[in-house]
Amino acid sequence: MEDSRTRTIWNRTFELSRCKECGRVLGTQQMSDVELCDACRRKAIANELAETYRFA
């Protein structure tokens, strides 16, 4: 069972971890140690490369 802030599994309730950029659910806080979803991570890397190599 899941609501907007928690997920219940095995009769235990866990807080959900969300992407700090877009808010997409990444998983439970106990499972996830990342701050960005894959899409936001790729976007951040692309922006950093563009700035580094002056494509922006």
C-alpha cells in the first residue's frame, strides 16, 4: 500500500524518498541513498558537460 509520503510493505511503513529536482519517487529512504532520479541525473551531467566545454 502506498500514499504520497509512505509505502507499507510487510506490515511496516516506510517514508518515501523523492528526487530533489522533479519530486519523482525514488524508493523508500531506507533503500535509496541517491538524491536525483535517472532523468534528472542525466540532465545535470549534460548541463555540467555543456558548461565545461562551453556548448551552452
